[in-house]
Amino acid sequence: MKRNIAILLMTLISSIAIAQKTNYNLLIGTYTAPGKSEGIYTYNFNIANAVSSLKHITKGTANPSYLTISPDNKFVYTVNETGNTSTVSAFIYDAKTGSLTFLNKVDSHGADPCFITADAKNVIVANYSGGSLAVFSRQTDGSLSEAVQVIKHNGKSIDPKGRQESAHVHMTRFTPDHKYLIVNDLGEDQIYIYNYNPTGKDKTLTAKKVLKTNAGTGPRHITFSPNGKFAYLVHEFNGSITAFNYSNGNLTKIQEIGTAAKDFTGKIDAADIHVSADGKFLYETNRGDANTISTFAVLPTGKLKWVETVNTLGKGPRNFTTDPSGKYLLVGHQYTNDIVIFKRNKTTGKLTDSGKRIDVGAPVCLVFN
């Protein structure tokens, strides 16, 4: 009885501590060239009032456009997007100070890596221009091995503007059950589904299935609902979203829905897509001539219902994220060098300008810790 009471008290104390936590680290990956960015930025973000303050700048790392934090929160891994000389870097992460201490960097085995993901065993990178994905083992000290597996895609598709003359791997994301890896190839208009064996070395990834997407649309990013039942793929060229049922490594299409107005004739360049932590709403950004973010309600069937589309109040919205409280949504603008902070209505999903900004050079990736 006493033991049960003790456990109950500890649980209550932990819940209160979480509820009272107001300050979180926000890590920002950027382009250092051309532009005014100096590297990776760590900000303190107060979820009570959306006030941010700079904690640390990690300098001396070129174009750390996309980054990820290890599951144990001890290490940060980032791409260095520098064309044919591209690398992948590992850092020790001090959450208290926000500082990153360089460990090592290795060849990315493909030009222009544009996405990176990590679990307890491996780091996996999508090389856009190289049309490849590479798997790196995590060493006990957090550093990276040389690539243990490199998979090169070789196809193309029909885009008349020349963006699909070769493969362009744009994202690598684990499925919610962590048994598979989803790989979007914008150049081929295809989704690759790989079996995942975390200790498989050169057989870490093995082919399971390839899905054709609509020709000439450019599959870019995919996200999953929190319950793991649904997936949503955004296509870069036309901004459309494909909704899927997900089960055991299989994606079954249930809907196709647009994000741009029917009379819109400008360049869309869709960028990012996420489902809110409560699973009720999906958000998607368009760059190009649009510079918008759209809100959709997620129905019980997994299908989407449009709610609103608003201007992101900047140019070149790339990555965006919601803060841990779900009260704010932050959009990074690559070309206006700022992060716009929106208030998020948890009931309607709608966004309004908070008036608060973070000024930082060419922000590309936003990660809360």
C-alpha cells in the first residue's frame, strides 16, 4: 500500500513539474552561405509568452540546413549541404547551455543532403542532388562511422522544367512502428518503403515496396498522425497532399487534396507538412509566389477538410514546428531571415500573428528539445 502511494505521489510530482515547465530549447539549422547566418542557433523559448532569447551559436559548420537530436537528447546530427563536398556532422549536445561540441564529420555519399533522421543505432541522410540515401552507425561516444550502406536511385520523371531529369531523394522518415523507412524521391515521383534492421550494417535497409505518385508532382515530405494510422504526403510542384491509411509498412491512398487556390497561377513550391500533437489538425506550407500556410481538420477517417490558408508573413517558408504546449506555431523564412511566431487556436486550428519574431539568417530547420 505504501509503495503504491509513493508511486502515485511521484507520478503527481512529475506531472506538476511537466505542467510547470515553461522554457524549452529551440535549435535552428540554417544556410551559412550566402547570407548572414553563422551556423546552428540555440534559443530559449518560453511557452507561456512566446518570448525567445539566444543561448548559443555553434559556428564553423557549413550550411547545417537540417538537423536532428538523438533520442537520448545527448547528441545532435546535422547535414552540411555543400554540393559535391557535402558531409554529415556529429555534436555533443548540452541541453542546459544549448551548446554543441563537435565530434566528427563524414562524407555524405551524395551531393546536397537535405534531410536527416536518427534513432538509437543509426543516422540516415537523404542526398537530394546525389539521388541517394546513406546509413551511418552511431558509435558509443556519439560520433558517426563512415557510411555502412549507400543506396543510389537512378530514375527520372516528366517535369518539363528539368527538376526530374534524375533522382532526388528528399526525405527519410521512420514509420510509427519503427519497422520501416519511408524515402520520398522527388525526381522519380516515387515513394520507397524499406525494411529496417537497425543492426544490419550493409543490409540495414532492404527493399519492400515502391509506390508511384502522380507524375510530375514531386513528392517532398511525409508526416504521420500521432496514432500511427494515417500518413500525409505533400508534393512540391503543385502543393497537393495525398492522404494514406498506414498499416505494417503499407500505404493505401484515401484522398488527394489541393492547398493552392484554383485560380492561383504562380509558383507553389510546397515545403513542409506536420500534424498537430493532438492529431486534430494538419498544416502545410507553400513557398514560391504563394508564401502561405494551410490548415486542415483531420477527420476520424483520416481524410482532410480545409479550414483556412493564411500568408506566412515572410518569404520562403521552409520548415515549421509547433511548440511543446501546442499554443504556438513557428515558421522559418529562408529569404527574409526570420521566424514568424503564430498563435494557434487549439479548438479551431486557426493561426493568428503573435507579433513576435526571431531574427536569424536563412532558417531552414526548427527543432524543439
